Amino acid sequence: MSKGHTVDRIVASIARRRARETRLKWAGFMAVAVTLALLALLLGSIVALGWRAFQQTYLALDVYFDPQVIAPDGRLDEESLRQADYESLVRQALRELFPQVEGRTQQRMLYRLVSSGGADYLSHMVLADPRLIGTRQRVWLPASSDVDMFAKGQTGAQRAASLQPWIDHLLAQGRIEKRFNKTFFTAGDSREPELAGILGALSGSFYTIGLTLLLSFPLGVAAAVYLEEFAPKKNFWVDLIEVNINNLAAVPSIVFGLLGLAVFLNAFALPRSTPLVGALVLTLMTLPTIIITSRVSLQAVPPWIREAALGVGASKMQMVLHHVLPLALPGMLTGAIIGTARALGETAPLLMIGMVAFIVDIPRGLLDPATVLPVQIYLWADSAERGFVERAAAAILVLLVFMLLMNALAIFLRRHFERRW
């Protein structure tokens, strides 16, 4: 074989290899581009649907705080003021604004302009200042979900279309405006979309995730330290424990929910739908992740650290507590935060222990009935009301922000405290 022919074969082989490398590079680039495009599409659809929930439509009504309705017997104590029929004041203001509306059917449709929570707004006003009784005030009350959807451009709703003439009249008089929806962040769940908020779910998530972290982190670190530093090597029982820990990390989360249902609710008779039970279930789910990441962090500490500590007379316990554990702690914290962030987005195990209940009151402790943000999103997304659908998208945005912050905290801790050897 001539030398020139050999050179030609080598050149051709190099050209084919470079061509394969180029194709592989472009395939990787296209995969990343498609992934980013799908992610942008997903986030864009959620933002496009959810941003409207951060605004709420309000109607201005001239309400006469009739003494005959609020305090017919002249009593102005708090209990009497709370029991007054404020709904009739709202209806009277609507009838005065639209005197041409007659007939019971038409009036019932007219009353749908204002949210059922409008009476509560008037009640709070009178309780805060009883001097309002006997006066006429222009009050901005939350509009019903139908009016809110119509004002936000969701004109396809049939019930909102039937209210359009009255809505147009209110718009012409400047009696409709959109404001920042504080209720979304300060109220619990409600049967009415315009009155529903995420504070109850956020409080439940705070109690559940906080207790989960308090339980899972010390237990996970202690288990990792024992398995890595003190457990005998090549021992059947230790090997069995390690295999099961690795297997538990891949078990579907709903299995932990079934375990919590069988053990914590049926066997121990703990109260259903409480942050305490939810935290115990999520602790079981996050423990394998924390143990595995903690062991990896311990393995990353150079062996000469251990040898140096033992060489100067430290006991094995002193070596672990004073030298190895502080160096591995940043990685352990990172793993714990990532595991907790995963638990924050879990729904299936909490559905099994009853945290899917309709909870209106804000939980004040670990034993109060509660739900969590992912379950609240599930409940709202399953509702036929258009207003709940957009609030579910807004709650997803809030959940994503919390998860991004937790992951950013994990990255910060890793980069700030990481030691390179």
C-alpha cells in the first residue's frame, strides 16, 4: 500500500470523525433548544393565565348605612352589629343605581354584580367605625367572579355576557376599576373565586415543611455519620440498610402516603389533615435523599483530615464532630434544602392523609386542620369556575418562586462554604 493512499485514508477518517462530532454537537444543541422552548412555553402559558389573578375588580356603590337595618333596636354592641343584614344594604344600593330593573328574576341577576363577600366588607367598616350608621358612603366592593372575568377580557362566559349592559353602565360612570388583589395573599380558601386566597395553604406549607426539616435533617445526618464513620464494613445488616435506603429514594411518593395512612392515622390515631401528620410523611420521604447526600459530603472530606486529627490524639468521636462534620456540613445543608424543596411540591402523599379537605380558617398550629399549596392548586385546577383556574395558575407562580428561592439558597450555600482540596 502506497504512502499517499494511507494518508488519504487517514484524512478521510479524520473528516468522518469530525463530521460525527459536528452532528453530535448539533444534536445536543437542538435538544437543549427544544427543552428551553418547551420550558418557555410552559412558563409562558402559566404566566399568561395567572397574572390576572393578582388583580381584582371592584365596584363603587353609594351605600346608605340604614339604622333600621343595622341597629333597629338601637343596640350598638359588637354582637348586634355583626348580626345585622348588610346584604340588604348592598342590594338596596344596586336597586337605587338601576331603578329600571324590575321583577324578581332580573333583580337576582343584578345582585350577581357584587361578590357575596361585599356584606362582610360593610360589616368590617361598621365595626371599625360605628359612626357610619345613618350616613351614605361611596364604598368600593369586590365584584363577583363573573364581572371580574368580564373586566379582564374573558368575554366568553355566558353569565357575564348577560350582565354586560349593567357592566357597561358602571364603566361609563367610572364605578369599575381593577386593583391589586390583596385578598389573594391575606385570605384562606373560599367557595367564591374572588374571595379565595392562599394564606391558609401557605401557612399549612410553612408548618409542614418547617417540621419536616426539623425532623429529617438531624435524623438524616446522624444516620449518614453512623453509616459512613462508625458502621462496620462488609457487614450483612449494614449492607441491607444501605440497599434499602437507596431503594427508598426511588419509591413513588404516594407509597409514603399509604404508609402514613396505615401507620400515623390508623395505628397511632393522629388527627387527619394536620401539618403534624403531613410532616411525618414527608420526613419519611426526604430521609433517603438527605442520608445519601450527607454520605457523599462525608466521603468528599479528604482522608488525611481524619488521619491528622487521630494523629494528634483526638478520639474518633472528636475527629468526626470537630473536623469531618463541619467540613461536610455545607454539602449536607444543600442536600437537605433540595430534599425539602422536593417535599414542598409534593401532592400525592398528602392527599392520602386527608390534607385535601376544604379549609377556610388559617391554621395556627401543627394540630389545626390545614392544606398545603400544591394541594390547593390541585383543588382549584379541578374546579369548573374560570376564576379558580386563573388563581390556580397564580398559586403555581408563587410555588415556583418559593422553590427557586430554595434552590438558589442551596447553590449559595454550596458555593460560599465549599472547600476545594
